[in-house]
Amino acid sequence: MVRNLFITFEGPDGAGKTSVLKQVVEQLQQHNIEVMATREPGGIEIAEKIREIILNPAHTTMDNHTEALLYAAARSQHYFEKVKPALEAGKTVLCDRFIDSSLVYQGIARGLGVEEVLAINEFAIGKRLPDATILFDLEPSIGLARIAANRSDEINRLDAESLAFHEQVRAGYLQIAKQNQKRIHIINADQQIESVVNDVWKILYKLLG
Ligand code: TMP
């Protein structure tokens, strides 16, 4: 059995990856796989505080460069404080969003450039890419409708962006996936949660042996 894989879950807002991740973690634990689940931006105290600043809907004047740098800062702290030690301890790490979110949201949808955003992230965490990434693909209008209908918490600053922004996010993910076909596995997130969990499980089963 393969140990200490770093696996990330990515996708447009409202794609359901957070709920699926919870179920998948339970299944992995039932198979006695030592797993740590975490999320970005956040996962540890300092990064959760940065998250509050980035996603606060009142922060409408935040510059796109500031946004990209704050995501990278949160990622650096989270990676070195939590992810790297867990991998070194032999755990499999499942992370809800990681560097691809920055490449897509800031690099493509915000228009800062993929290379530029990659460069600040390499400064933040080095060249560590996930071993595998599961991309939850979904029509943005469906994702936004799900958020409006289901979220009990406040709609964050990025959720509140236009449909056109979220369409660029989806197209951006598909573009990055095409360039990283070995690493990124696309699944259809427009299905019942049980079917999505099942699709994710099939991929993890192969990865973890
Ligand atoms: P979520 O945790 O509810 O997915 O919210 C995080 C939001 O932040 C989501 O809209 C995606 C966005 N995001 C970026 O724009 N860049 C990043 O690097 C990350 C990790 C998230």
C-alpha cells in the first residue's frame, strides 16, 4: 500500500468537494489508512486568520496582487506547519484546495498570469506539487445556485463574484487539467453525492493500492 500521498481536491465554488472529502476521509479511516484532512486557505490558526481577511465580503477594495500574496502566505504557513510534517510522519494528506486554486482564480480569472502566480507560490512553498489532484467539474451556474440554496454561513467575497468570473474559473481549471493530465483527474460533480464519492473512491483506490 502506498503511504504519505499528498492529494488535493479542487473545483469551482459549490462543486461539493468539501462534503465529499469528509465522506472519503471516513472511508479511508475504515480501511486503516492514516489520513489527515485539511483545507486552504486555512487549516491552522495563522492561515485561518489570513482567510478571514481575504474572504471578508466587506473587503471590496482588496487589490488582486494583495489577494494572490495573501493566499500564498497562508499556503506557506499551512504547508510548513501542518502538511509537510504530516507527510513526513507517513500520513496521507487530503487538502481541500491548494496551489491550482491560485493558478486558476488569481492567475487566470483575476488575470495576473499563471506564470506570475506560480512564481510567488514557488517562493512560498518551493516546487512541491500534489501527488494527485481531483478536479470536481461543474457548470458554474449550478455551483452558485447550490451555494445560494444550501449555505448557512455567509457568502464569501469570491462566491459573490459574477457568473462570468466563475465561468473563467471553470475554464481555467480545465486548461490546467489539460496541461497536467497525469496529476489531475477530472470527475463530474453534477451527480448525487453518493456517485461523486464513488468516483473519487475509485481514483483513490488506484492511487493508494
Ligand atoms: P472555500 O474554502 O469555500 O472553497 O473558499 C475559498 C475561496 O477562496 C474560494 O472561492 C476559492 C478561493 N481561493 C482562491 O481564489 N485562491 C486560492 O489559492 C485558494 C486556496 C482559494
